Amino acid sequence: MKVIKLLLFVPFIGFLGFLPFANKIEPYVLGMPFLLFWVAFWMVLSSIILTIVYRFDPDNKGCDEK
């Protein structure tokens, strides 16, 4: 497995690993309860991480064939 693909475990750990610690209503962040903010934050961060893995993965360097 390529080292860059290890980044794919970060959202999994963030969503599920730390979810019990984030399971609270207070404090409100950006007008949202903390748990809702936590899930939205990891959704955005997951998209960014997937983009980084796609750009830097050596398996994606080939040309697109149609």
C-alpha cells in the first residue's frame, strides 16, 4: 500500500474514533450544536483529504482512456 493512502484512515478515525468525545450539545460552534459541527467539519475535511490522495497517488498518473 502506498504511504499517501494511509491518509484515508484519518477521516475514519475522526468520525468514529473521537465521536464519543464529541457527543455533546454544548458548546455551540457557528450556531450549531457541537456534534453537528463535528460531523460537518469531518465531511469537509474528508473531501479535502480525498482530493489530496487523488492528486498525489502515483496510481493516478496515467492518461484517461475513452
